[in-house]
Amino acid sequence: MKGTSPAKIQKALTAVAQTLPAKRESLIPALQAVQEKLRWLPRPAMLGISKYLKIPESEVWGTASFYAQFRFSPVGKNILTVCRGTACHVRGSAGILSELEKEMGIQAGETTPDLKFSLEKIACLGSCALAPVMVVNAAIYGAMNPAKGKGLLDQLRRKSKSKKRAASKSKTRRAK
Amino acid sequence: MKEKNNAGSREMSGIAAAKLETKQDLLALARELQAEGKKNKRRVVICGGTGCRANKSLELFQLFQKALKKRWLGPEIELKMSGCHGFCQRGPVVVVEPEEIFYQEVGRETPDQDIEDIINKTLLKGNYVERLLYRDPRTDEIIPIYHNIPFYARQQRIALRLNGKIDPFSITDYLASGGYQGLAKALEMNPEEIINVMSKSGLRGRGGGGFPTGQKWSFCRNAKGDMHYIICNADEGDPGAFMDRSIMEGNPHGVLEGMIIGAMAIARGKSPAGGYIYVRAEYPLAVQSIRKAIEDARNYGLLGENILGTEFSFEVKVKEGAGAFVCGEETALMKSLEGRRGMPRQRPPFPANQGLWEKPSNINNVETWVNVPEIILKGGEWYSAIGTEKSKGTKVFSLVGKVKNSGLVEVPMGIKLRDIIFEIGGGILGDKEFKAAQTGGPSGGCIPAEYLDLPMDYEHLAEVGSIMGSGGLVILDEDTCMVDLARYFLTFTQNESCGKCTPCRLGTRQMLTVLEDICQGKSQTGDIELLGEIGDTIKKASLCGLGQTAPNPALTTIHYFKKEYEEHVHQKKCSALVCKELVSYNIQSVRCVACHRCLWVCPNKAILGISLKAPEIDQARCDRCGTCLEICPARNKAVEKIPGAELKAAG
């Protein structure tokens, strides 16, 4: 499994120690700060937080696992999020989610094995007047439907492919 | 642009110099800014709320800026980015002042052309750009002015007073619009007087509980402790409601000012005070704007040590929530602030006596806080004159779902549900039949069509088995299946149940299982009664508000839409065509032209046919994915979706 390098984890932990006081109160902000840097919470990172805040690792894990925001496995390069709020539900967001699940071959909350795409759902994004809503890498898209959702996915797929092609081209050029 | 530059230079050059030492300083600065603001006549205000940003309003702002610069109009016309207007569906919204011409959906398709037209026709010549104006969905009439649009005309905006008018990232803009005047007034009052005004106003907690704010403050003031905490609950977890996000994005200083006044009323002359704003991490823009507001207020001497030269000090910190619905409950929220699992605890002791770190704490919702400065400024009597006998003032509803105009509406308490849906909301989407209105989110209930004339206030909503909640108002039409909706909400509450008490943890699970069975056609006679029984137990025995109200969506839909449940259970039929297992697909041979597209795309190979003949669906193999319906050309419409699973049984 492609993990996060220990050096990166250490860097994130150092940043936490510099900005947050070593108090219980800092636990959730610390987890959030680490996740923002690494995009997920590897176990060594949680161990580091536990040491810094002097809280047993079991409690760090217990608190982190209580909240929906925290991820305990690596996340894909692209994150597609489908809003499952009430307004989105009555306007058909379940259909978008199932279409994407079918297209990507994974369930909501999972990541494709090549770590390129993650599919997530969110309880409510608070953009209910634009329902149904999807978020793709922090950009919000309103008035979605299954076909449009698939369109966004295809767009991302093309992008990642063309990037790969460009990268391989430059490599061959360099080789020449 | 002048004021903007002025404000910018003030903020940049002399942060320390701009620090206001006394109340007189504040009033003088406000006067100066107000005079400055009046000089500028032409203004283009572009909405920068989350909804409009999703429709690329940031890019529109930049294009506009460039276009104005190119024509040397920069100094004459002020370009401003405001917070949320509430009419997110029509975004990006652009308002031209002083006439307040309302342009909608600007730059969705042709941004450059739209900007050219607004500059040439409106800014230079004073004419309207007709194609960007609002068109009434009922009368097809064009309405150019903001205040005449029915969506806004019936509203009375107090909590949303400055939303869409000021730049939320500029404290000077807030000051120029009468900001921090409430605080200036409160400085002259003693804490009991402030609490008295709040009690007189009749303001009740807008987060859902509806507890009188003045009373809450006086409880906390009277509690003994060496520290008092003032908390703003901005953990808006209720799916379908977004007023708190909009207020924080559009008027963060209003919330902050309310909290400072609250802190003065509760802790001044008693003990030090500390403030927390607990905001959802899912609202990045709101976090950003509230953080900026705190920083600016501190630089201006309105927050921190010795506010405006008085002996009173108050500091506010922002904490981001981590995605747990139950943290909207006050005791759970405090546990989360302490860095623990957000689990509610038994009350009493109430947070007013033992809250955050066992210290007296007062917690109010965003919408409650933002009302405070206006009430202090205009008086309790002014506020209590609005609304009904027991529910005073206005309430922001988030009008969403199957309605033509969806967005945030602030109306006086006691307004009829019908007026909100049909006058402000413009009616049901696609002119379909109104079926029910869901209020109060996962804790609330559904109000059927027979109660359309119900006055919207705390008491009347409770009478029909629903609640006000935080103000979510989801409109449902004939295409909504009530059983599916109940299942949806139970899925939500079951997921968000913290697991501390058994009735909620296991009860919601059981209810969900039964509801799933009903939706999938696996139900048995007696299941509806079983739901009622479990629901009653959860309501009576759960520890916190989440559990006590979790069965409401199921119980109210059973109460008002029992027929629909019975149809699902006994006839295995879903008339709204929503429950996948309780509908069937059929190919009408009369309409079919035998193109056989459906035959090729069917993922289950359930469609059988020979060339030149209409194919048939093998119901036993069909898994109701609906692919055939999608592929069938619109001119033929040969595939139909029919309620009931009988066809499957026959096949």
C-alpha cells in the first residue's frame, strides 16, 4: 500500500507542536491539522499526537473515530462528494450516488485501488438551494443529475490520463 | 472605489492607529464612514456566498473588475463582493445600487457579454438589461427592482438585515452600515438592563429549543463561577437548513457583536469571560469570514483586553467541528470543545451552572446571536411587536425542495405556510401537487396539505406534531414517497446516533430495519404498528434531544400518510414510483418502434425480443435499474414505470 512517508508525518507533527498548546483541548484541532497536511491519519501520526498531548493512544483513536471528518486509510487524488441532505435527497441525489458507485466500481466511503478516486457522501453541505449538489476537489457543482455526475468523473479521468501521457512523453524526450 | 481604498488603507496602514480607545471614537468613526458611504452613488454588488461561488461568481467579479478598469470607470463605480442574498438558486446575483436593480444568473453562459451589457446599458445609460432580470414564474411579469420581487417583498429581514448588502470581510463596511452601534449602547447599560431588554423582546432560541434568551442569560449570570463561557453554536448539522452558514458568511460581525453584548450581560462585573464559536468544518467560507471578523474586531479594540477603554475584556476563539450531528446538542458540543467524543450527558446540571470545563456557560445559536445587536439598539418592545403572542420576532426558514424559488426567507412568526410556499416560493416546481412540508429536519415532522393555512410559530407547529427546529422547510410534491422519506431520515439519525444510550442506539436501528423492509416489499402485517411502538419507546427513554425526536419523521408520516404505508405493506406498491423494489417497468408494444436499443443496454439481459417486434421485459430477471427508460427515445416513450411489484411476481 502506498503510504505517507515518515518524513512527511514528522513534518506535520512538528507543525502541530509549534502551533497548538499541549492540552486536551488541542486534540481535535491537532487531528484536523494533520489530516489537512497528509489528507488522512496514518497510525504513526496519531501516535505522535498522543505523545505530544500526553493522551493515551486508545483515547486519541476513540475520539478520532467518533467524528466523520477523519479518515484512517489513504484517500484518492480526486475526491468526489455527493451531498445527501434532505433537499438533495428529494431532488434525486441517491441516483447520482448509485450511478457513481456503479461507474467507479466502489462504494461510498471507499477509494479506487489505484488511489486516483475517492467517493464520499456528506450529510449536508448547506447549499440546499442548488440541490442536488456535488463537490469535486473542493469545487461545488449544483443542479446535478446522474449523467452530469458521470460527466464530471469522465472529465477527471481524461485529465489524469492526459497528465500521465504528458509525463511519459517528457520522460521519453529526456531519454533521447 | 474611493471608500474601499480608504477602508483598505486604514486597515493596512494603521492597524494600531485605528484601535478605538473609547465609545466616542467608535461613534465618530462610524459617522465618518457613513458620510463616506453616502457620497458613493453607483455601486455594483456581486454575491460571493457559497451558492453563487458554485456558479463562478468569483470569476465574474474579476472579469467585472477588468472591464471597469479598461473603461476607466474604476473611480466612479464601486465594485463590491457581498455575502449571501439567500436566493442562491438564481446565482450569481448582481445588484446595481442605488436603484437596487436585481440581475440573476449573471455570467452563467456568456459572462463577457453580460458584463458588457450591464456596463453599457445600466451603468452608463440607466436602462435595464432585460434578459438578466427576474421573471415571475406565475405571471411571467418582469420585475427589475430587488424589493419588488415576491421572494423578497414579503420578507422582513432582521437577522439577515445586512446579508447581501455589506462586504463581510470589511469591518469598515459593517461600521458604515450601523454596525457595533448596539455594542456602543450596551456599554452604557448595566448587565441587568441588557438582560431585561432581551426578556422583553421575547426572543427565543433559534437553534431549535426555543428557550427564552433573556431567561437563559439571567440563569447563567446568576450562576457562581470564576469564569463564564459564552458559546456560539454554529454546528448547523440539520440537513436542508443553511441559514447559519449564510449569516456567518454574510454578516460575521453581527454574530460577533451579539456575542460581545451577551458576554457583557452575563459576565461583566462578575468574572472573566471567554468565548467560543463552534463551526462546522464543512463550511470553509464561514470559518474564513468569522476568523477575519475576529481579527479585525480585535485590531479595532472591539474585542480583547479592555473593550473600548472599559474594564471589560472578552476573547473569542473559533473551533471547527469534525462532522458529528449530535454535537449540535449543547452538552455534546461542550464535550467536543474540550477535545473529547461529542456525547451528550444527563441534565441537570444545566450548562448555565456547569458547562464547559464545569464552568457556567451560555450557548446560543448563530441566528439568535445576530438578532441581539438589533434588539439592543431598537429596544425589546420593537422586537416583541413583531410575530405572534408567544412567538415573537422573525424566523429565517430555508425554503428548499420541490419549490420554484428556493432559498433563505426571513418572515414574521405566524405567517401562513401557504404564503411562504406559494407567494414567496412561487409555487411547486413544475406546477405539481403539493404533498407535504417537512420542518425541523431529522427531529421534525411532515405537515400535510390540509394544514397549509397553519401559522408558522413554535406552538402551532408543535400542535400538528412537528417542530420549528432550526428552520429547515423542505417542500415535497406528489413525486415524493413518504415512506422513503422516513427511511431517509432514520438512516441519518441512526448513523449519527452517538451510541451512548440504548433506546436511541438500538431503537433507531430497529426502526430503520422495519422501514427498509417496507420499502423493499419484505414487510409483514403489523409492521406499521411496530414502528409506532418502538418510536414511542425511543421518544420516552432517550437521553438527549437527538434520540427523543429521532422517531418524529416516521411517526408523523404514519399519522398523516397511513394509506401510503398500508399500500407499501399490503399491496407492495409505491405510488410515487420511488421505492425501487415496488415498481415495475413495461414496454408498451403500441408505442415501441422496435429499435431494440433497450435490449442492448440492459445490464441484466432481461429484455428479450426478435427483430421488427417490440421486445418484452423478463420481470424475473429485471432488477429495475431504469436503464431502458433512459435510453428509450423521447419521441417514443415506450418504456413505462408503473407502481407495484405484481408484474415481477407474474413474470
